[in-house]
Amino acid sequence: MVVRSDRVGDVVLSTPLIRALRKHFPDGYIAAMVRPHTAPVLAHNPHLDTLILDDYEAKDKGWKGFFKKMMEVRKHQFDTALMLLPTMRMAWMLFGAGIKKRIGVGHKIYEMLTFMQTVSRNKYNPVRHEADYCMDLGRAIGVKSEDLKPEVFLTDEEKNRGMAILKKRGISPNQIIVGINPGSGRSAPNWTRSQYNQLIERLIRHADMAVVLTGSRDEQRICDRIHEEAGGKTFNLAGQPLRELMIVINHFHVLVSSSTGPMHIAAALGVPTVSIFCPLPACSPQLWGPVGNQHEILLPPESVCLDCDQKGKCDLSTIDVDRVYHAILNFIHDRI
């Protein structure tokens, strides 16, 4: 069982490990445990036998929910569990579920108390990609793979439905579709709303270009504001369920965002991305950048970050709108 109980992008970056496990154990029983809101990322994944949902903020909350979920896991009789994100809840759950081989990350006290085997990230020095760190847990049980390309799987019906959603909003299949995801779930440095407005103002001047806003339900407000400030000339699809977002992103010609889950979804679908990043180690593209697609990563000028005291919480305002605009054009120049 692969356990990844955090954000959308993190789950996307666990898919290379899941694929490598299936290749190494072709007849094995392989499951993933994730949170309910990230489960759509792994829907239709042919390398998984089952998905287990841990809704620890609601249905599975508290001691009662913990023991119920632990007994559910125990029924599967897993012999191995890979805990990609160290949490005390999960360390004790895997221990209580009777899983003999349990491998986690780091050296937390609860990992020691539950006799969990761990792999070190060596304080991220040197920095490697998160997908590679995930693969370390597979390597600890004999998996040999350097293929870090993430993958998500859409059915033919979903692909057709994605285009139907866009057509219903008035977007022609002949148009260049530029997606913009202005939110970041507060998980990464990002542009201000004003900077996204400036970019959109330039993009909507192209008659053959459709600018589509995407975002989670929590990001719907910022997308609504940007849509209004653009005079209603964007196509606002914020607030849709995750699977609907995925099938729409599949038809984009390029997606613009900061370091977000939608960026990783786009990469997994082979959609080009233009991404704005902070170079600090915890936020850097070396650790969190898109993998496996055509992409352009834009960073602040080096001189700006030499004396940074904001610890990755800046607004990336020194990444000029003009740079992002021309990066987009580089991906679609043959269609303009």
C-alpha cells in the first residue's frame, strides 16, 4: 500500500512509484491510500488494484474514525506499506493494522516508536525532485526505476466530455486554449491578482485565443474577480470538481500557473506549462517542477533573491509579465 495523504500535486508525483511497483511486482496486490479530494487523480489507474480513502478531517476523524480505518486496512492483509508523507496518525495506523514491513521518510519519534524503517532525504542536500524522493521508498524494497514521469488516466468518454464542456462555454475547437490557474492553495509563492490581470489583458487581444480560468472551489473568488476585471472576456471554469478540471486541462494548449496541483496534472497529461517559481530550496523547481512535458519555468532575477528574508512568501512580482507572455507565445507560435 502506498500512502500519500496530502495535496493533489503530491499524489500526482506518487504515480511514477506506483507504476514502478506494478512493473516490479506484476502479480502483486497494490493499493493507494489518499484523501477523498485527491482520489480522482488516481481514478482509472491500471497499476492499482484498489483505492482506500482516509477522510481524517470528517468521516474518519478522531479515535473512533482512526480505529475503524485501521481495521479496514487490516482486512487487506498488506505485507508492505510505503508512507510517503510522515504523519503520526498514519504511522500508528499502519502499525496497528499489522503490516510487517513499513517504510517512511525521515526520523520522527513516532516512526521510531512504531519500529518503522525509514529512508533519509539528507536534509534535501543536494536537492532532488519530489518524485525521485518518493521512488526512494520503492528502491528500499528492490524497485529499480529512474522513470519519474507522472501519469493520470482519462477515459475516451471523459476526453470527449472535456471538449463538450469547453464548447458549451462558447470555445471553438479551432481556438488556442490558454489555461490560467491564478490560485496556489497557499502552498507556493505566487503572482498577485494584478499581475494575472495584466497578462490576461494582453492575451485576450488575440481573437483566436480563449483564456480559461481554473481553480478549486476555494479559489473561485479570485477567479471571479479576475473574470470581472477582464470585462468578462475570459472563460471562468473555477470551482469544478477535480476530475472535471482534469478533463478540461487535457484540451489546453498551455497552462500558466505557479507551483500547483493543476500544473502537475497538466504535466502528467502532456500539456505544456509555463510556471512561475521561487528558487529557494523548499519551493524550487528542482524539487517541485513539472516533469515529462514541455515546460518553461520562470524565476526571479538572481540578484533579487540574494537577500531574501520572506522565506518563500513573496509575490514573485519581479517575474515580469512580458516574460510570461512571451513564454506562452513560444508554445503556440505555430498556431497564431
